[in-house]
Amino acid sequence: MPEKVANSTRLKVNQAIAVTGYTTNAMARSLRLGRSNMILVVAPDIGDPNFSNILIGLENEARSHGYGVLIGHTQNDAQRGLEYLKFLNSNQAAGLILFTGILPFGHQTMTARLPPSVGVFEPVFNGGIPYVGVDDIAGARKAVDLLIAEGHRKIAFIGDSRTRLAYSRRRMGYEAGLDAAGIGPDLRMVLEGDGTIESGRLAVEQLFMRDRLPTAFMCVNDQTAIGVMIGLKTRGYDIPEDFSVTGFDDVPQAVFMTPSLTTIRQPRTAIGKHAMALLLELLSDGQPAETEILLRPDLVVRNSVSAPARIRR
Amino acid sequence: MPEKVANSTRLKVNQAIAVTGYTTNAMARSLRLGRSNMILVVAPDIGDPNFSNILIGLENEARSHGYGVLIGHTQNDAQRGLEYLKFLNSNQAAGLILFTGILPFGHQTMTARLPPSVGVFEPVFNGGIPYVGVDDIAGARKAVDLLIAEGHRKIAFIGDSRTRLAYSRRRMGYEAGLDAAGIGPDLRMVLEGDGTIESGRLAVEQLFMRDRLPTAFMCVNDQTAIGVMIGLKTRGYDIPEDFSVTGFDDVPQAVFMTPSLTTIRQPRTAIGKHAMALLLELLSDGQPAETEILLRPDLVVRNSVSAPARIRR
DNA sequence: TTGTACGCGTTATCAC
DNA sequence: GTGATAACGCGTACAA
């Protein structure tokens, strides 16, 4: 409401509002302004335990600025992504939050005209989009350093991936830690994986078919670690007596595992909050103040790590 | 597009669309129609493990009908609820999905004019709003029946609540099962709880201060069961050797507990799908076809239940 | 300081 | 079948 209205008229207006129960029509407003007050959040999997807390952060920040959060669930299906692209094209969303480094719009991805956007977790493929994540290298480094401090020297890395930048960064932290401790790299100790529980189980099977076993499994995320623990238990081994295991993310169930999982915590709510704040800033200023915000991940020590023991063969 | 346009003009129109990349402006459309294509989903806690899969169901169904899902997180705070009420009043949402049986709009709840709404899990307080949930009585009955079949006769019920209808219904199932087995009710075996992990721990402490222990703990939900298991383990007991435990919900981490939790599965994605379908039906027809949809919950047998053993005192 | 008129992009209506 | 026109409610610019 402008400043230059006289107090008398302002009073009358307010009274009229009270009497009629007037509320401004957001549709008309958006139409006139050519911009809505909705932010579209597109994630491949809403059910991902890593997602929900991020959403809380996103939502709180948006709401406190009068924005609403529209959610989109693509399941890595380009067809679904396209439907959300329609949302954007029809001006239903003023901004876009993207998860896991991909533009989910299939073959139209390259030509799509996007509103101001911010990525979460990883920089978005083909760049130009600022993002908020965690310092993966530093986080992974904390995990290796712990294992090395406990006396491990044969540490496997489970879940390397060329397509997920966060994963390859975590591997970089792993290698840096090994290097700092004077442990030479051993490629046989690095196994690929897509971050699923199954990929963790599979990695254990593969390693047991080789002649050289690690004493510790450093996993690219908690899901992988859970798979590794299942695989190890199935073979009758005890954790951490026989093998140590670390994860990354600090997913809700990490604390309920037996043994509870030592892992690296992502400050999820804070990531969501920062990502939304950055997007809203973009929306008003037009220019990104920062192109990359990396939060500090913390080591959470639980019970899945101990000093290495003699391994039975 | 109307039927009565000639093929020749239709062709020209489609060509023009292809050339200019026209997309209909949803704002103008909503303004003209006086109705948006957004559904507001309000939940007290987005991070609730019970919530995310429901959301998937809601979202899929909505999207396939051209609707978007707007999410609201109230944290049981009436103030936040009011902000979402604004969304509704400004015509930003055509319909409303409510969780856990309460209207989250504080003191304005009674006077609020609501759009077509559907409840999830429990009927919404003060009624008139159709809802989709699970047959809690039948579900609880499956759990007691299993315990009774294993030979238990002293079965505690943890998590009774007068405010949450779903919980009191689960208690009804519990009592019906006891009754059917000719086991008289014992009020000392029924403990209150709000469905949190802490309430489960507390219940264990309370029971151990009494003179008569159960051989099994039937919990109102998985969180409570997790708390009970923690409490029991802390006291050095083995599950299910010393005590059996059942939950309700089949939350994702239930399978990762040690022992894995025997529980009652809620078909979450299906609940979400049905709730949204019902709402969309309401939106077009105006009249609710059904006022209550109860889905069938399934018993998931895992490792937290066995026959009762002699209890050490 | 206040009032008024226009246009945002649709859809619905009505005359052609 | 087709084309023109009004109206949805708001923000803005300009006249009073």
C-alpha cells in the first residue's frame, strides 16, 4: 500500500476490507505482474530419505517470503520432466530448484528456456546455474582420516561414479586422505556403484572374489553402506570387529542400524534454506551473488568403525 | 479445443502454435475460470517417514490430471497454518489435502471457508470432509492375532491416545483380538503415548516399575515400537527371545532394525493416489461419491515376534 | 492526494 | 463455423 494515501481514506479502506473480507486475488496479481509466487522443486525421487529435510528448509524459507513450493517428482523419466517444463512455460512458477545435477527435460533440455534456477547437491549439467551443496571433498576426507587414525591402511572406496559429480568428489577426498597418509592408491580397492543398497551388496561380493580384502569400507553414501553391511553380515562377519564401514549423508535410519553407522552428516535443512534464499535473491536482483555455496559436512562417530583386526580367511 | 472448428483452420492454428511456440498462460486461464490447477497439501511434518510415499501417490495422480501439488508444512503451528489459509483465500489452490485429522488454522478454523478438501489417515475434526485411510481396526487385529497365535496372553498396548482417532481405533482392534481369544482386558497393560520414539521408551520404563510384565508389546506405530525396542535393549533384554514387539505403518527403517520389525503395512502410495482421485472427483462433480475410503493394511512378518519365553525377573 | 482508464491472456457469449 | 467483444482483478500511469 503506497505511502501517499491520507489517513482518513486509509481508514475507510481498511474498514471496507474488514467488512467484505477482501483478499487480493493472486491470479490477477500474477497475471498483471507476469510472474507467479511459486517455486517449482523438481527431484528425481521425493521418497529419497535425503530429500525430505531439504524440502523443509526450502519450504520454510519460501513461505517466509510469500512464496509457495510446488513439487515435482520425475523418477528420472524425461516424459514427466516435460510436464513440469509446461508448468514453467505457462508461467506457473517463477523459479526452479533442481536436484542431483541434471536437467530433467529430456531432449528439450538444451533448448528449454528456464526461469532463474538453483541446483541442490551438485552443479547442474551444462552449467551456468548456481548451486548449494556440501563440501564433498572435505567430508570424504573426514571419513578417510578417521579410518586411517584408527589404523586402517587397506580402505576400499565403494560407489565411484563418473556421472555423479558429488560421488567423484567424495572419491577425490578419499584419495587425498590416502595420499596424505602416504598410502599409495590401489585401483582394485575402488568399486563402482550407483548409490543403492544393492550396489553395496554387489561390491562386497566382488571384493570377496579377489585375493586382497580391505579392512574398511568407505562408502559413497549411507545406502551403499547399508548394502555393504548387509553383505558383510550375510557372510557372517561382524562389524566393526572384522570390518569397519563408513557412510555419507547421515540418513535417518543410519542411527538405527546395528551397529549404528558412522557417517558424514549433510546439513540438509540448511542446504534447503540456502538454496531457496539464493533463488529468491536471483529473482529480485537478477544477478547471482555467488555461484556456489558449499556447506560444511560433519563427521558423526557411531559404532561401525574400530581398529582393524586380524581377518580370518 | 472446440469440436466445431473446420479442419483447415485447425491446421493453420496448429502451425501457428508450432512456429511461435505458444503455450497457454495458466495465470490468465485461472483468472478467467476463477479456479487454479493447484492442490494444497498441508501436513504437520513433511519429514515424517510416513509422509513421503503418500506424497508420491498424491503427486502422481495430480500430475496426470494436469494439477500441481503445493506443499505446506505446519509443524503444528497455527500461525503457519494461517499463512496457508491465505493461499486458499487468494484462489491459489482449488483443493486441499489434510493430514492427521486437524484443521491447522488455529482459531480461524471454525469460520474458515474451505475449498473441496480430503483428509488422509484420519477423518478431519468437525467432519463433513471425506477421507482416505487404512482400516486401523482390522490392521491392529492382524497384529494381536499374530501375537496370540504365537502363544502370548499378556500383551501390552503402547500408544493409546484420545486425540488421534487412528490410534484409538488401533486400540479397538487390540481389544477385539483379546476378546476373541477369551483374554480379559487389563487396563494396566494399556499405556498412553504420542507415537514418538521417546513415548515408546517411556512406556517400557513405566511397565518395569509395575509388578506385572507383558510378554509382548503391541505398539500403535513403528516409531513407538522403535522406542520400545531401544528401551528393552537398554535393559539388556533380547528381542524376540525375551519380549515380542510389533509396530504399525511399516516405515522404511522398520526393515533395518535389529531384529527387523514385524509390523502392519500401510499402502501409502495407494492412499495418496486415492485421496487425490477423490479430491479431483469432488472438484468436478461437486458431490463426494464416498465419504470414507478404507484400504486394507497387510501384516508384514519379520523377526521381532516369537513365542513367549520364561521371563527373568 | 484521489479518481479513472487501460491492458495483462484467457474463455464465454453472441451476432454473423 | 467464424470472428468480434466483454469480463475476470490487479497494477500502473496519468488526469483531475
